Amino acid sequence: MTKEEKTMPETHRNSKEIKVWLLRKGVNITEIARIAGVERTNVSKTIAGTRNNRKALQWLVSEGCPKRYLALPEDMQRRNSGK
């Protein structure tokens, strides 16, 4: 497991809202994995809140997924605070 894929005990990530947002945007987990260059399972686990794959999270942020759904890790909160 890489630094980008740290296992997390629990988050307040709102996976249901993220999935609704993805559905409205017309994007699926496989597409995110392809675009972000990561495994599909890592994207799925990141959305579920059991992983923090930074590439998948950054893609979600850059595409406009509301940050309140994402429970971003501290390093990403600092990096994205001005955006």
C-alpha cells in the first residue's frame, strides 16, 4: 500500500452523496480510475471512506465534488483551502 492509499479506521465521508454527485455528472468509478491512473478498487474504497487515495480525491475535488462530502485528509485540506 502506498502513502496515497493509507487505510483509515473511519471517516465521515458521505459515500451516498458522492455516488449521487457522480451519477448526476455521468461519471462512474471505472472512469475515475482510468483518468486518475489508479486501480478501480482504490477509487471505490476511497469513496467508501476506507482508503484515502489522493489521486482519486484530487480528481473529485478538481471536478467540483462538494468538499463537505469528502472528509479530506488534513494534508489535502491545507492544500485545497484556497480553492
